[in-house]
Amino acid sequence: MAPPRYWKGYLKLSLVTCAVSLTPATSPSEKIRFHTINSETGNRVRSRYVDAETGKVVSDKDQAKGYEIEEGRQIILEEDEIEAAAVESTRTINIEQFVPADSIDWIWYDSPYYLLPEDDVAEEAFAVIREAMKATDTVGISRLVLARRERAVMLVPRDKGIVLWTLRYGDEVREADEIYGKAPQKSGEKEMVSLIQTLIKDKTVKWEPSLAQDPVQDKLKDIIAAKEKDQKKKPSKKKKDDDDEIETPNNVVSIMDALKRSIDKEKKGKR
């Protein structure tokens, strides 16, 4: 069964408009999610908003959005004021700019969504925009309101559709120089770089989604299944293999020696 639409609206490029919808490209539905319960009764625990000073429960009608302009002083915004601030991009993805496809670094990417036409009438206009971006090797830049937040978005043509990525805000991405400093980049010794390249080639495999599988989820499912059958199960200690053993050398081992040993080990493993 197809997943439900997350958002419905229009894709617009100049005078070309078509009805579209968004579906999240990722799904957390398979993840194990826990509820907080009362261990004495087995009942779920309900969270409630309380006044930080009085400790009294605040009803839904008395809850409001506030922005602290200084300590202890809040500016309250009404829901209609927040919605009015982004009314133009609530239901329309208006592509106003295009940039080269390889010009946006991956660090700006946030969340992916599949963008698809809503009906047969929209299919042609949607296909024209998609194929034109493919031909020019560009991606579209627009703005869109999702979950009451206006986001900059990037539209990337892919296969039969378009992937819409929300982009991180400008103040969310730190400059690399803030972390690494502005010191000149140090080059590694050529012989050691060559050995690393050999090690990389030995460990290179074809990408498969299973490489990003979460083993913790599988273990949790096993534990839950065992408890459901009222069986006691203690997590077995993982047997250490050669890769897990940490050697405590009596002397200082050089990086070069470690690399050579790593490559020898990979070759022996393949044999």
C-alpha cells in the first residue's frame, strides 16, 4: 500500500503550474519505539505541560508561543500571526532560481521527500520540468512551509520523479575553519598514502542498503519476542574475534608497520 501524502499543493515554474504532493523518502516505522509506563501498574504515563513557577497544569487553550527577548520577558505570538508570516509558500513550490547540480555541498541537505504529480493532467508539466533540469544538469531552489516552518528546498530530478530536499538554515551550518582552524593542510607521506589506497581497494565493495542496517533494532526485536513468550533471555556477551582484540604493545609501533600488517591481514583473509 502506498504511503499517505504528507503535503499537497502546486509546483510552479513561471507560467507552468501543476498539482503535486510530497511523500517522505524515509520511514521510521520499522524502528522499535518505547512507551513510558508505570512499572507498578503497567499503565502508560501521560506527559502534561505545567507552569514552571506555580507547578499547576496549563490547559491547551492557555498555551501560547513565546519568544524570550530578555531574561524573564516574553513576547507572545498568536497562531494567525505565525501563519501569516509564511502564507505565500504554504501551498506552492515556486521555483525562482536554478543552480548547478554539484554546487550545493551535502552538508546542507536535511530531509528528503519524493515529489510526484497528483493526476494525469499534472503529469506532462511535471515531466517537462524534470527533464529540463536533467538536460541542463541543474537543481531548482524554492521555499516551502512544512510543519509551520518555512524552509529553503532543493528539487533534484531523479528517475521518474523529483526528490525534494529541505535545506538547513544558513546559521545551522558551521564553517569548516571554525572547527579545523586556518592552518595549512598537512599532506600525508606518499608511501603511507599508497598503502592506505591499497587497503581501501581491498575493502571496497558494491553499495547495498544492508551495509547501513541497524543491528540494535534486530537484537531488540529478538529480546521482545523472547519476553513475549515469557522466556528469560540474558544478552550473550559478544565473543571477541581478532578484529575486536586490542593489543597493548610494549613498544611504539609506527603507522607504517600498522598499515603493512593491515594489508597482510586483508590478503590472508581473502585467501
